[in-house]
Amino acid sequence: MTATASVSVDPITVEVIGSSFASIAEEMGEALVKASYSTNIKERRDCSTALFDVEGQTLCQAEHIPMHLGSFIGIIPHILKRHSVAEMKPGDVFIG
């Protein structure tokens, strides 16, 4: 169980953070397409990317193939079972 603190954030800050997350997710998708050897990903852009918090909740998802995004909900709990948040380091990436 996590403690929830009441924090007031102004709407401009919320928009800046949200736009930053969206940009990160979109850039992750572009990097995936550019680095891929798969025809499905490289030419058809048949992939999706998203950002999650340490509890596995979706922060942002890129506008690639939305059909994939539902599978993220099932993948994140499995990643968190195998890799503890305490052991994760900046730069760690999980591909499902």
C-alpha cells in the first residue's frame, strides 16, 4: 500500500509534464522503428510504446498501434514480479 500525499500542482505544470511524457513515448516508438530489423515494425510501424510508474500504472502511451496497449496491462505485473523496483536503475528497459 502506498501513502498518498495531497499535492497541489498548477495546470501549466501538469500540461508541461504530460506533454513531456507524451514526447518521450513517441520518441521511444521512433527509436524502436529505426532500430528494428522486423518488417512489421520497420515498415508497417506495427508496435506500441508507453511509460509506466513504479506501481505499473500507465503514465502515457504513444499513438502507434493502440491495439497493443491493452497487453501492457498484463505485462507490467509480470515484469514487477521478476524485477524488484529497488533493483531497477536509471536506463533499465523492459521489452515485452
